[in-house]
Amino acid sequence: MDAATALQVGMVAGRHFIRGNHRHRVVIGKDTRLSGYLIEPALTAGFVSVGMDVILVGPMPTPAVAMLTRTLRADLGVMVSASHNPYEDNGIKLFGPDGYKLSDEVEREIEAGLRSGANVELAASNALGRAQRLNDVEGRYIEFAKATLPRGQKFSGLKVVVDCANGAAYKVAPDVLWELEADVVPIAIHPDGFNINRKCGSTHPQALQEAVVAHGAHLGIALDGDADRLVMCDETGALIDGDQLMALITERWLAEGRLKGGGLVATVMSNLGLERFVEGLGIGLYRTGVGDRYVLEKMRASGCNVGGEQSGHIILSDFATTGDGLVAALQVMAVIADTGRKASDICRRFTAVPQLLRNVRFSDGAAGGASLAHDKVKQAIAAGHQRLGKDGRLLIRPSGTEPLIRVMVEGEDSTLIADVAGAIVEALERAAA
């Protein structure tokens, strides 16, 4: 990801979404990593060169960019972020005018344009786009987030630690909670371009857990670098993952008559305990491939309004078109505030089946893919399936964001799943040697 690539993305994507004679506009947001200062202006130049006006919103959560794309009637939305990855990485997420991520088909068309290297039709000198900063963009998102709660909902008396991962929500998340009258302890709110997700945020929640205990807080919220996912912890510092949060929200919305589609959408990574819990409520669990894109596609197809991933991407489609960590956290806080019960009492809705996650790193994604095709690896995977039988699950997949192969083993016998995972990881490591 460099300036030349970003420039080309702006030109090709911009030209793809120029339809009609109106003034076209694109919203560009970013997180706090240093390379955003390089990629944002390169994208801006690309869009301006094909005749698109650019609205720059600066560091803002990914769901805020999706929301602004809709409310500002933009033709395209762009988020410059590598989400939970370290600062060295960066990426570009694109949203259509409806605020949803682009379909695979549209992405393939844009990628084909990038690969072909063909000249993009540029705007005439008098038709170039213009760029401007949007004033009070934080205020727009703060009001949007607060409006997802019932009118008059307050969190007076709740003390909450919020870990903003030195990322995109470092301003807005503490302000939303404070305006809802919570006693807020913000951490990881001093981004310097390098410290996004560094020993903080949803992928490194130890700092959150320690802060909750140290401050005597009622609960903790940890967002990731672009704030589209979260994990939480209770007053004891014990973690609450996305599966438990989805279970709580689903149960609450079902009881209130707000749940749609007759079930919950989750991925193949979600715990078997969640599936049993949901079925116990008399509704279904619809599983998809890993990725919030696939969760959302299934939600739209089935009419469900709650879906997400164990990792903490939670999509509440009554409010948002993508995962929103802060909005999901507000729904959980509302249950705690309304019941007056401790987070440790209500945020564990089911007993999780033992599940083990292991990662095997490679120098590049191709090496990882080649290792999965290795005979010894195939044999280890087949043996794992046989040992687990019908009472366990095994999932092996390349990461979509890092040069990793992810190994998930689930079953009632902790010793067995550790043995199965160890054998597969060992085979993968030997194949890569």
C-alpha cells in the first residue's frame, strides 16, 4: 500500500461511481496510523482528478464513515485503515452510496481496472473536483450513537473504562459515554501515528482488564483501531467476547419484540455454546463464512437484524450498515443499567464449549496457501476430523488480513482439542520450513 496505489484506487473507483451529471462526492475517513497522512491525500488527488468532490472527515470510526456516506448523500465512502493490525499496515475500505461495503462483483471490477493499468478518463480542467473538511463531524457521529438508545436512556452511576486503542474513536467514544452521564475512565486516547493497537484495544485487552479492576469500574469496553469491533470485560476484569455479547443482545431484543428474522447470524468461528443457547430461545443460528461482509449478506437475505463475529464485529442493522463497536457496547450497557445487575451476572448467557485458536505465521500469504495443500498437512487435518468425530469442530483457514493460517478446534474434551490443534500446527510449521 503506497501513494501510487492509493492514487490509482481513487481514480479507478471514482470513475466507476461517476454516474449521471450531478456533482459527485466521496467521503474519506481514516484511523490514526502514520501512513494515513500519505494515503489520504493520494486518494484525494485520484478522486479529484476524475471529477469527484472530496469530503475529508479525518480520524473517525469506520461505522461513522459508512453512516456519513448515507446521510451526506455521497456516491462513495472510503475508510483508510488496517483495523486491528499494527501501524505498519494499512488498507482501503470502500462503501457504496447506501453505506454498505461493496459487493464482491463491484470490487472485482475495480480490481480489474487497477490490474489492467489502462488510462482512466480524467476530468476536464473546469470539471475537476474540490476537497473540503467537514466541520463538527465528531458531533454528527456522537448524536447518531446516542440516538440508538431509547429516549431518556442514561448511564448515571455506571463507571466504565473505555480503551480506544489509540485509534479512530479516541475522541468520540469517551464523549458519547460522558454525554450519557457515565463515569468514564478513558485509556489509549493519545495516538502518535505508531501506537495504534499497540498493547491496547480489543486485540490486547490486558490493559483494559487491569484498569477496570484498578478503578473499581462496573465494566470495560475495548475497541479496535477503526472501532468497528469490541470486546468487553466485567467488573472482575474477566473478558466477554463477541459471542456472549451477541447472546445478550439477541435475548434482550427477543424479549422486547425487536428481534427480526427469527434468529441470529454468526460465523463458523462462533462457539457451539452460542448455537445451543440460541436454539434454547426457540430461534435459529445462521452460520456464514468468516468476515463481517458475509454476516451482513446473510442478515440482508434472512431479514435478521442482529449478527456478528466472535471477535467482536457486531452488526445491528436497525442502526448501522457495518459493525459498530461503540453502538453494540451501548446496547449491553443499557441492559446493565436497566436491570441494576452486575456485568458478571448478565453478560455470560451460556457456557462455552472448550475452543482453542492457534495461528501459524508465514512470510507471505502464498506460502501459507501452499502449506495447506501439503500432503502431511492434509493428513493431519483428516486425522483431526476423525478424532473429534461428531462432538467437535475443526476449522483451518488463511487469515484475510495477515500472513497467518488460523487453526480452530472445538470440542467437549480440552485435552483432545489441544492434541488435535498441536498436531496440525506442527504439520503446518514443518511444511513451511
